[in-house]
Amino acid sequence: MSQPRSPLHPKGLYVLFFTEMWERFGFYLMIGIFALYMKDAWENGGMGFIDAKKSDVYGTYIGLVYLTPFIGGLLADRILGYRKAIFIGGALMAIGYFGLSIHNETAFYISLLFIILGNGFFKPNISTMVGNLYNDEKYKANKDSGYNIFYMGINIGAFVCNFVAAYLRIEYGWSWAFAAAGFGMIICLIIFYAGTKHIKSADVLKPSQPGDMSVGKIFAVVLLPMILFGVIGYFLKGVTGPGNEEGNIFGTDTNDAFLFGCIPVITFFVMLMLRANKEDKRPIAALLSVYACLVIFWAVFHQNGDALTTWAEKYSNRKVPTALEGTATTLKLAQTFTYDKTIDLPEAQFKLYTDSLRAERQKFTDSGNKDAEKEMNDLISNREKTREYFQTLPAEKRPPKGGDYLAYSANIYQSVNPFWVILLTPVVVGIFGFLKRRGKEPTTPTKIAIGLLITGLSAWVMVAAVNATDLESDKASIYWLYGTYCVITFGELCLSPMGLSLVSKLAPQRLTALMMGGFFLSTSVGNKLAGILSSNFEKIDNKADFFMTNVLLAVAAATMMFILLRFLNRVMKEKNVD
């Protein structure tokens, strides 16, 4: 009688899969509409930020949201345990998302703080628990594919959320879209609690070793200096000059504060390596060298929420195919642009027209007629967005005068990347499985190096998109955006889940969540650089130059990873991991 086949993956993986799926539903729903929300006029329910402030806030947020995992990972490793930290993080994030549904600038910033802190507790610890599930020998060999499966859960949530956000935003407004992210977090915590028996074994605190810093000392020598350096960076001024009248070193006060604040944290990880015992020193050094290269990947990848969203909104042909118009309208996934005589007015006359609409809206505001005020807000917003969209739409592609033009909401294209992840994950896992059976599977560091090279290729697709389109008189085909997301997804699948797997393999067991926090620190710095780079997108006339910068950055990082491969693979052999 044949023996029953052992499962390839632990049951706990699927608990964490669905937990992370709903958490990422909320996270990426918010990210997908974040830049658009900040740009939208206050009267329309948005924040009314100018482009520079929007990119600054975006970059600071996505930087800080991945900086706090350093703290959350440390507290989970030493004090809280992983499950408790995840619950705390999930609750804080839910509060933050519900807070964003309040249309108030103070509530806006306080809510971002809750999300930043919550992600710090949640993100490194759920990723650590995935790795801990594979400490059992019968699952150990499948850790890379386990992280790929877990990563697909992330992207199912990221794919679905943008359709939900588009529907709620168009039908009910920004507040309902943000509230949906909060409900997603509540579902996430219910699933996590219900499946806790399958993941309990992965929640084990490891005793500290002689020479390890206490939590109190780490906070004293890292956290407090981080705050101090951030304050110094905020107020420190460099050389003033054209384009930098304020004298900021990295462009804005918040850029300076963030990057200066990272110095003590980076120093801590370097000192952790230098003071480590002989057994831990080389694995920590290997991880830190990988983190340095990954900064560039995140700097390119996370421009999707800012520069590439702007590309979709202003420079891409978002027209809904005729066959899908009914579906797009029913699901509230598209905006209707009506082509009337105001669209072709000279700039001065168009301003007079919109000023007259605003004056009429003010009458409704003064009289307390909220319904009429909202209708006028929608009309003003539609006229301005229609004019902006039609400015570079050739006459032959416009509807007849008085006709309607249906265009997909720009945030929908945030779902293209997770769509490719869902579609391509089985392909990538299958390819590596095929190579593994023949003894030719690349090592985890080699996969990361390949991923960086592919990232450069994805940016080159956008260079080709610019060169193939006269952006002053036409819009680029949306297929260029599909293409660049497809290519970067191959790179992402070789890199991001493999980075998580590498941390789980090489980090000293008692420091796993802390080193996972280090992985997210590289994400944090890269994300802030993504905001800094994206802030230049509208300033640069030749968009090909903007995207070529991304190509060069990614290729430089890939080159560094290939140079490091011999050292990294040797460390992998020393740790007896593949």
C-alpha cells in the first residue's frame, strides 16, 4: 500500500495568505487613490495639493510606512511575539483607513501616522511567520515557492482593491473608498484570529545572546537619534540657488528629515554586523549588501503610485472599448467626458467660464443647498479634467461635439501589476521548479540579480513608449503601460518574494523579524527615493530622459548584485541553504 504523499506546504501558509490578501487589499486600495486624492480639489472631496506637495507627501508616506517595520520587528522579536504584534498593527491600520474617510487635513495626517505605525507592527512579522512555518524539515526545501504563493495573496488583494476603489469613489466619493480599506483590515484580523491554531508553532520568541543590545538601549541609541537627526535634517539648510530657493539638500524639508533620520538606523545595522559573533557576521553582512541593492528596485518600482499614475492619467489613451462601455458604466469604473464648445476655448476664456461656475456654486453653498453644490462641484471637476484630457487627444479620436467619451479611471491601472503577478506567479514558480528538478535552479541571490536586470528592462519599455509617441499632440497607447508592468512583474517575482525568503534563510533566528525590518528599511529608503524621482516627472520636458534614469539606476544595481554573487552564494553554502 502506497504511503500518503506529504503536503508541500503547511496549512498555516494559507491562513497567512488570506490574512495578507485582505491587509494588502486595504493598503493598495489606499495607495491606488492616494496621489489622485491629494491632487483633487478640496471642493470635490480631495486635498487640493499642488504636484510638488503631492509627490512630497506620497514619498514621505511610502518611505515611513516601511521604516517603522524596524521597530515593529524588534519589539516582536524581543517582547510581543509575532501574533500579538500583527494584531496591534492591523488594528492601528484599520483606525488609520477609517480616519482618512474624514475630509479634514489634520485627520489626514493623523490617519497616515496610524497606518505608518500599524504597518510597522504588521508587515515584518507576518513575513517572518511565513518563513518560520518552513523550519520543519519536511517543508524546508519549498520555502522559496512558499513565499511566491504568499506573494500571490498580496497581489490578489492589490488587484481587486482598485476596482472597489474606483466604484466607490465615482459613485459615493473618496470617503467611502477609504472606509472600504478599513473594512478590509477588519476582515484580515478575523481571518488571522480564526486560523491561529495553524500558525501558533511559528510564533516562538528566541532568547537573546550575550552581546545583544537590550530593547531599551536600542531605543536610546537608535530611535531617539533617528528623531533627532530627522529634526536636524528638517531645519538644516544647504546652498540656495535656482530651483532650490529654500536651500534644501534633497529638495524639500521632509526629504531632508527622512533621509537624515535614516542615518542612525542604517548605522545600527552596520554596527550589528560588526559586533556579531563569527557565526552571524557573514550572513548579516550578506543581507545588508543585498538591502543596499534593493533600494534601487523599490525606487523604480514604487513610482507606480505617482509617476506612472500621472502617465496613465495625462499621457495614456484610457478610452473604454465600445464593447465594454456598458460594463464600465455599470461598475462605475470610468469617467464620462462630454465634448462641448468650452473645451476648445482659449485659456483665458476657459478660466472665465469656470470662475462663473464657481460663483454659481458659492450661491448654493451660501444658501445651504448641498445637492446643488455637489452637482456644481462635479460639473467643474468634469469640465477641467475633460479639457486636460482632450488637450493632447487628436481630433479624429474625439467624439462629435456634444458627444460623450468614456475613459477608465486612472487608478484602475494600479491593478495591472498585481494582475500580472497573479497570472505569472505559476509561470515563474513552474520555471524554477523545472530547473530545480534538473539541478539548475539559480540560487536566491542570483534570482534577485536577475530581477534587478529585468527591472531596468521594464523602464526601457517606457523609454520606447515616449519615443514612439508625440506627447504634445497625441496620447500613448495604454498597451505600453501594460507592457512595462508585465516586464517589471517578472523582475518583481524574481526579487521581492526572494528577498523575503533570503532574510528567512540567512538571518540569525533570534533576529529574524529585526532583519526583516532591515529588508523593509531598504524598501523604505527606496520608496522615499521613488517620491523624489517622481517629483521630477512633470518638471522634465523629455519624459524619455526621466525613464532612462530609471534604466541606468536598475542596471547599476544589477551589476553590483552580480559582482556580489560569489560572496553571497558562499554564505548560502555556509548556512547550508539553497
